[in-house]
Amino acid sequence: MGNDIDANEPLGLTAPADGAWLRSRLSAHSVGTRTQSVEVTNPAASALPRTFINCPATNWFAQYARYAQTQPGWRYRESATVHDAMVTMPQGLVDLLIEVT
């Protein structure tokens, strides 16, 4: 992701000022985060709490949300907003992060 995308779509932001603010902070994102699996072999790491926070308004990560909902050891929470919850619902995101820590 870089500055060559429209800051309002597909990010789901509707306020032009929010889109402009976010666009000014975007940077390249490694494709490897979407194509390379993570293998956890350390039992201590496997025992750490895991929470999937889904922002279904943009529905980008539905397949991962379904996975987290069905796997032992995962907690699942939703925030009724778009992917960039830190822009659209900052206090709601803070409250959710405090809940899961």
C-alpha cells in the first residue's frame, strides 16, 4: 500500500479530512505479510493469548475472522467500523484494546 491509492476507497473512510490525514501517513507494505505463513514452534509463544479484532464494515479479512472464531485459543471481537478504526472510532478501539489486554 502506498500513496498511489485513493485514501477514501477502499479504506471505507467517508470524511475527506480523515482520508487526507491517513493518506499522508501511508507507506509501502510488504506483500510477504499476505503470502508467507507464520509457523509458531515455541510452546510458550503458542500459549500467549490471541485476539482477532474484526472491523466488518470493510469486510476485507472475513476469511481470517472465520478462522479465528473456530480455532481454540483465539478470542474474537468486533468493532462496527471500517479497517481504520483508529481514525473512525479511536475511543472505541482504545476500549476494545484495553478489554483484551
